[in-house]
Amino acid sequence: MTIIKAPRGTNDVLPSDSYKWRYVEAVADRTAARAGYKEIRFPTFEETELFTRGVGDTTDIVQKEMYTFEDKGGRSMTLRPEGTASAVRLSLENGLLAGALPLKLYYKINVFRYDKPQAGRYREFNQIGMELYGAKSPFSDAELISMAELFLKNLGIDGIILKINSIGCPKCRADYQNALREYFTQHISELCDTCKDRLQRNPMRILDCKSPQDIQLAKNAPKITDYLCEECREHYSAVKEALDSVGTAYEEDSGLVRGLDYYTKTVFEFIDVNTSLAVAAGGRYDGLIEELGGKPTPGIGFACGVERLFPLIPAFGSDISPDIYIASMGPVAAKAAFDTAVALRKNGVNVETDLMDRSVKAQMKYADKTCARFTCVIGDDELASGTADLRNMSDGTAKKIKISDISELTAILKNEVHICD
């Protein structure tokens, strides 16, 4: 019988790599806490309408990439393709926006898009995102951008370029949409079939198309910055001034529009210079909360693709290794080793002991593979004397310990390996 394999575009996380995920998530937790962002968790699937209304029915995500299904009650459901729409829905449904503003949230989620698997991107991939609701000040744009920058720096990532743009508001985008229609109509025969459909409904989506011929056409298309209204132009200028004041370097990219319909005004991407891939991206979405049933409320956020971060992180620290491995000889000693291990774990020590009835030699080989910091062997002689040797595996030194004195042994280990309570 053949082994069933994971679906194409999914990725197993093995024990040898899971500590990297814990490291990145721990850095996200610490970074978010510095500016008062609180963690939220929301369902893996939502009603499909949340994404068609929120993300936009002319986007690639909605048109081509969503995993949508009908549940047993006949309702259309979709595995979340991104986090912002769900974060807004959670905030509205649970009355968070009725509290003190600004509301600052962050999340660590898996998302699903039926797309061609590529470097650092799977059909099920992971995002870490932050959202800020209730503030329209340009400083809130600068804060979210600086939080994304801080997160990447806290991970030790270098070689990243920040690109920014303003895509205006619905008021000034109307003239821009007309200019795009006029331009692309002249080249309609060169557009892909999807963008021919977008031409009348939402020509800005053509600028985000990944089709090679459409990318070439977009290079000569009108630029949104030439059509910004006074309010949007002033907002964009103030965002740049705020970034300048805190020393955040950036490049302006008038072709940057992002792939989601809810964005307004500021959009941004952090690009890896070696791969040209976006590792973090986001923008302002002042109309999304109202679109999803709330009162008019400004918002801004970003998300990082976790899998794309991994190759850029210079060091993850080390995996969690046992503070001590307790080996045993014989069934009576095995019970004593087990009892000691459980007692030490209750005191916050990382302990492993034999569960396979191995020889002492095999147990020590296993201890070496786990990178245990200390080892201790319990046999008949140790049980009779009540003492055993605690051996430091890095330098080979040993000291006598009392097997039954769990408090003392805990204190010794915590002092030796600097365990934090």
C-alpha cells in the first residue's frame, strides 16, 4: 500500500525545523508588545461574502485563488486567503471598535491560495500581520511601516528595500480609472483575457497582473501620483516626512498598487534585493470597515509571509535541548530515573530519560543526539549511595548530586544552564 503524500503546495514542518517557527513567532510577539498590539485569533474559514466584499471581486485572489466550498447547510464558505478582512469582521462582531481607539491588533495565521507554488510561497502558507484601526493621521501610516521594519530588523534581516506609493481615495481615483481605461483600450488586443474583463470593472487591477505582456503594458500606463487630490497628496507627503524624521529609508514606486481592492492612499512593500520578492507588505484601507458593515473608520495594516522570511534570517538561535538526560541501568533504576525526570519537569527543567529499554551505551548516544547539556546515570550503586555524577557534556566535568533532593538538583541545573522561570 502506497503512502499518501501531502497535497501539492503544502509544506510539512518537521521537528528539526519547528524551533524556527517558534523563534519567528516569539520575535513577532515581542515586537508587537513594544507598541501595544494585542493578539487575535479567528476562524480558518469564513463566509465567502466576507472576501468578495472585502478583498474585491476583481482581484486575482477572489477570481482565481480562493478555496471555496459549500458546507452541509448549503452555505458558501472560503478558507481565508488573507487576514485583514477576518480581523475587521472579528472587530465588528465583537464590538472592539466601540472601545478605546486606536485599536491595535496582530495575528499569526495560515492562509490558503490556489496559486502556482513558488519560492517561499505555498498554497497553504503563513502570515504574521498587524492592523491599526481608528487613526487617519499620517503618523499611523508611519507607525505601521516602522513596525514592519522593526520586526524584520529584530529577525536580523538585512538587504531589504522599502517601496511606497499612494493610490489615492475613491474621489481622486475616478479620474485615474478613466485615464487607465483610455490607455489600456488602445492596447486591448494585447491584454490577457482576465484583464480584458477588468478593463471596465476595475482597470487598476491590470497594474497588478502577473501576465508578462500586461506587465510590459503597465510600465507606460498613467501614474496614480499625477491624479491625487489635494488631501491625498498632503497625506502622502506627511507620511514621507514622518518616515524621514525617524530615519526610515524608502523608494517611491508609482507603479505599486497592491493586489487587494480595499487599499486607499498609502501602500508599501518591503522587497528583498536578492530575489525581488516582497517579504512584508500592506497599506491603508479607510473604506473597508464601512464596506463590511461598520461605521466609517480608517484602518491600516501589513502582513509578512513567514516562509519567505526563513531564508533571510541569519540565525535562529538553537532548538530547545534537554537540560539533562537521566540514563538508567535496570528496572529499579529506570523507575527512579522516571520519577526524578517528572519531578524536575514540574520545577521547570527540560528533562529526558529512557523509554526504550536501551543499554546505557545506547542511551548516551541518544543523549548526545539530543544535545543534552548534562547527563546523569542511575544504577544499583547510585541507588544504594543516594548520589550520582552530574556530567557537563560540553567540558566533561562532573559533580556529585543527591538523587532524591529534587530542589537542590533543580537549583544546580538552573544555575548551570541559566533556566528562566
